[in-house]
Amino acid sequence: MASVISNLVYRVSVSAIVGAIVAGGLIYLNNDRVVKSYRAEQATQTEQQGMTNKALMEANESLASAIREMEAAQAQQLADFSDALTALEAKIDTIPVAEPADNSEITDAIAALNADLSAKIEAIIPAAQEEN
């Protein structure tokens, strides 16, 4: 009976050792597969990040080019506006200064209208007072 138990203990021990070795091998193989998968995924991500960085640099360059074009257009518009203001200033400087005598026709016409309006108001006031 002791030999049966001894044989059984031996077989269980050998089975446990073989099982541990097989489990360790499976863990190693699985770990190797995980590491290879991780490295492949990391390489893919690095490649995608490189493409993204390249696209961002191209977009930044396009944006910088567009900004330079806008700045040039704005500088040209500012120069055109400055030229127009200079031309307008020159035209204003060529206009002679108005003298009070130049406005005599206008003041005479205003005085005539004022006199006419005053005469009409004076004619209306007595008529309104008689009605009351």
C-alpha cells in the first residue's frame, strides 16, 4: 500500500512539474505573442503619427502661405487707401476758401424768405384773434 501511495505521489509530483513546465512555456509563448503584437501596434502608431505630423506641417505651411498672401493684400489695400487720401487731400487743398461775399446770394434769399414768412404770420395772427 505504501508503494501504491509512493507511486501515486511520484506520479502527481511528476505531473505537477510537467504541468508547471507546460504552463510556463505557454505563458512564455503568449507573452512573446503579446510583445510582438505590441511592437507591431507601436510601429503602426508611429507610422500614423509620422503621417499625421507630415499632414500638420503641410497644413501649417499652407496656412502660413495664405496668411502671407492676406498680409500682402492688406498692405496693398492700405497703400491704395493712403494714395486715395493723399489725392483727396490735394483736391481739398486746391479748393479756394469761401469768402463771406460768396454767400451773399444765399443770405439775400434767406432774408427774402424770412420777410415773406413774417408777413404771412402777421396776416394770420389778427385773423386768428378776431375768431376768438
